[in-house]
Amino acid sequence: MLLCLAPDATWINVDSDGMHLVYAAKYLYPAHKGSAPLYLLLGHLILYLPIGTEFWRLGLLSVFGGVASSVCVYLIIRNELRLKPNARYYALIGALVFGGSALAISQATVVKYYTLVSAFILAAYFFAQKTQWKRSAVMMGCAGAIHPIAACTILPLLAKHKPLRSWKPLAIGASFILFYLYIPLTNRPPYVWDVPTGHGPWAFVVDTLNTASQLTGTLSIWDFPKRVFDALGIMGVSLAIVGLVPLVWYFWRRKFSRDPLFWMIVLPVAYFSSDLAPQTYTYMVPSVAFAAVAIGLGLARIPKSWAFAVALCAVGFLAFNANYFDIGRSLDPNLSAIRYYKEELPKVPDGQILLTQYGWEWAGVFDYNKNEGRNIIPLYTGQLIGASFRKENVDARGIKYRIPAGLEADKDWPATVQSEFALSIIELNPNVWITEITDASTYGLRVVPANGNERILTELRASDARLKAPIVPQWHFKPSNPYDTISGSIEVEQWGYVIVSNWNVFFFAGLASLGIILNWLIFVVPARRKKYEDTVSQQP
């Protein structure tokens, strides 16, 4: 993992927040949405190391998380199989499956926090195994202080172990919520994301909850089959494919619905399978880790020849993934993010507007301004439709724009007019620059003048027309190449716009839940009551 760690800033492996996380950790600003406060505080300390680039140094946290997760996988399996022969070898194979997996290596080689979350929650599971409840609570608290996805693995652990639900462990774990005071304490200009400075800490809470409600379960039902296949593909290549056999065998003929390990695997996968944002495949890192645990446990129940087959495939995938995710050599050899920072941003004079097409380009400008003492005015086309963003970033700077007919200035606009808004800024303001994609698969781009650039203006009008065109829903089944998804090479080409529909996973899940509740009330409860009354009446 250390050998493949990105030498400098990259957007590969959907590390779209990397530049901003380095900026936030270095200067102690909030990061986007939930802000990952514990991660940023640890990152601030590690940035003091006198070796490598700042991006490489912060990436060391991801490497540490990946290595620590592999060690925890080994310890959990070894502890569970301590009375069985060959327990050490099964534990080593489980650790090898996770450590060599595509998802683990991809996220352990960039500036992200998912391997660190995985390490903490695995440690919580291990300490619960050892009945060390307070230590388990501390680990759960650390995971929650980094990212809310930890809840998908914390809840099954709490449900399984009653001592973790006693007041002391709960108080210890809940105390880590205090880390989120980092957000109001460090919130000051120039904060990057769209919650305005000075609106108080609850503005961040409300904004995070709003974002979660807009994404969670809102994937169109037409896209749901493809997303399920994508999730299965990612899990398959991350578990050495052959590892699926002992994984299924482990849960076969078990009451898996009562096994926390089952839900720790399934819940993050289910979240990704229903979430509007396909980038959330990164949430499945804990799923791969706990699946590796189940694989190691499953190997103890099947013929030993399977252990050899899984070990051989795991080594093969480790070699392939280590080569494939070697950033700067195999992936992103031109380091597009660094080229943007060092060659493209210097083109824009101070005080002039840069319209970016994607959030990672926009967030990178703040880091550039801070480090280089510059004053480029960054505007993100995708957020221009938001009223709060316009107020803080457009109106406050006196930037001119035109209100599309039938819309109000102080309201959020539909996404169908975002290009129209950008076009009005280009038309009404001098010296506007814009980013232009050169190689979508590696996030390559260049900065060009927007004023008088007819080709750019034509592309914006065409983009606006595509958004306004009527959409005929169609079922999607063909999965994407798992490696294209993990590396993010299809993010710009295929994920730019997603269909938003009321016919989504959440809607149908709600209908199913309502049906189950009604069935329980109408049939199950009366049947149990009648059975009880019959039993009582038969007693002498």
C-alpha cells in the first residue's frame, strides 16, 4: 500500500476531495458536510512530518488504516478459531484477501478516510470478542468521529452485545460526538462548501442531513438493477472471486440474520446500492473487511483445498491490484491534479472568475489561493443553482448574472438552468475563465478563456439542452467494469448527470415495509394471540 501511495495530489480512485482535505487539515478548516473532524486533526499532526509532499503525508493515514485493518482481520479470525487447527493460516488468508483487494488498495493509496474507519470498527469488533467493552466503545466512537458510515457497522455490534448497550460504553462512545465541535470552532472564511459562514453550528447539521436525505435511497428504480450488479462486481473482485465460496459457506445453514457479521457486510453494500451518488462505492471498504473475516472463518468449515485456492487467488489479485493502482505510473501517469495546480491555475489573473465544471476543480482553487497568495474567484457551475451559494459567492462579490424567465432570484433553481446561469455570467462579466475536459478517464483538463470562446459556449448550450430534454425511463442491467468504477475513470463520462425520480428505491422500500407491518398486524399478531389463548384453555 505504501509503495502505491500517490506521490502528490490526484483525483484518481474518486479522490475528488483530496486537495480540499489537505487544505482543511493543514489550516484547520472544516471539510465538506460531516467534515471528518478526527481525521482532520490526525491529519494536521501528520502533516508536520518532514518527508514527502503534503498529499503523500496525509495519505499515510490511509495506508495506516489499510494495514491496521488487515491486522485486525487476522486477529479476529485467529481469536474466533483459537481452538481449531490451522487457525493461523486461515487468519493469514483472510488478512491477505482484504489487504490485496482492489477496494482496500485503491482507498489506502489516496487521501481518504474509509480505511481508517474500517480499522477502528474492526478493532471495536475485536475488543467486543474479547469482552473488553470500554475499549470497543472507544473504537466505535473514533469511527463515528470520522464518518457517519460507521453507523452501518456500529448498530449491528450494539444489537449483538448487550453489555455495549449499558450506560458506560454508550456514554464513552457518545462522547466522541464532541469532536464535531471542530466544525463551528474552525468555521471561518474562506470556508469552501456551501454552508455560509456565521450561520451557526446547526447549519452544518441541517445541511448534512439534507444532503443525506437527498441521496440515501433516492436512486431511480430504473437504475437499481445495474447498481446491484455493480456492487456485486466490486465485492467479487475485492474478495479474490474464489473467496465468495467460503463466504457463502460460512453463512449457509446459520441463523445469519442474528449474526452481526452478516449485517456489517450487507448494510454498507445496501447503502451503496440505493444511494443516488455512485461515488459512494467507497463506503463498502468495511464490507470487504468483514467479508474477509467471514472468508477466513468459512475456510475452517470446508475442505482444505479451498484454503489453497483462495490463498493463490488472493496473491494473484494482490500482485495485479498493486500494479494497477500504482498512481503516477499505471494510473494517472500525468498527475492531472498537479498539472491543473501548477500549469493551469497560474493562467488566471487575480480578481478574475474561474467557472469550474466539477467540485474538485473548484475546491482546488482555495488551496491554490491560500498557498500561493493568489485571489482567483472560483465558481462551481453545479452549485450556482443554490440560493445560499449565490448569496455568499456571487452576490457578495458583485458578479453580474441574469435571472432566467419565470424564476426568482432568492430561490434554488432546477438543475436544468445551471448552464443558462453560467452563460449569463460569461456574457455579463469580463475576463471569465472556464475549465475544459481534455481526458475524462484521468480527470485531465485545461483552463481557457470563456469570453468569445464560441466552442465553449456551444458546449454549455448543448449541456443545457440535454438536461431539458424529456427522459424516457429505461431499465439498466449492464454492469460497469469494476476497475473502471473503483478508479473513477467513468465518473466524468457517465456520472455527470443522474436521473432523479420519485420512483426510487426508498419509495418501494417504504411500500414493502408498510406491507410487512400490515401483514404482521393483520395475520401474525392475531395468530399468536389465538395460539396463546388455546394453550391457556388447554391447561388443567
